[in-house]
Amino acid sequence: MPNNLHKYLPGVSQATINKLYGSIKSARNASPEVRRGVIEAYGATTRPMIVISLGLSCICFILAFFMPNYYLGKTQNAVDGKDLAGEVIPSAAKR
């Protein structure tokens, strides 16, 4: 993030960049040029994280279609074959 602040705020002092890096709220009172640079710097910093997270979530979404479909019926889960009271259900076999 500090590198992007230096990149998008070339004429701003190091003290101001440190202040902006320490608190995003300080950009609200800054000049429009500085504020625009801060917005660009934060956008450039978060863009790769957003792209990677969207890519990974799309992969997970696609892989979810290949998960086996267990018929649970009245069972609590597909492993135990028991209902919520803890009694064994004989018809808990996978369909």
C-alpha cells in the first residue's frame, strides 16, 4: 500500500503519506487531488486480492456441482444413520 501511495501521490510529502496510510479517514479532509490519488492507490492495492478471491470462489462454485448427493431422509447426517433422537434408522442407506 505505501508503494501505491508513493506512485499515485508523487508530489506529497512522506509525512502526509504516512498519515494517509495510518488512517484512511484523514483523506476526507485532504485536497481533491490527494483524495483522488488515495482512492486510486487503495483501488490498485485491493484489485489483485479481489480478482484472486473471485477466481477461487468461482472454482469452488464449479466444484460444488461435482459433490455427491446424499439422500438424508430423516437422518441427521449421511455417516451415522441416526435421527435427531439418536435412534438408528434402517432406511438410511444411500440412494
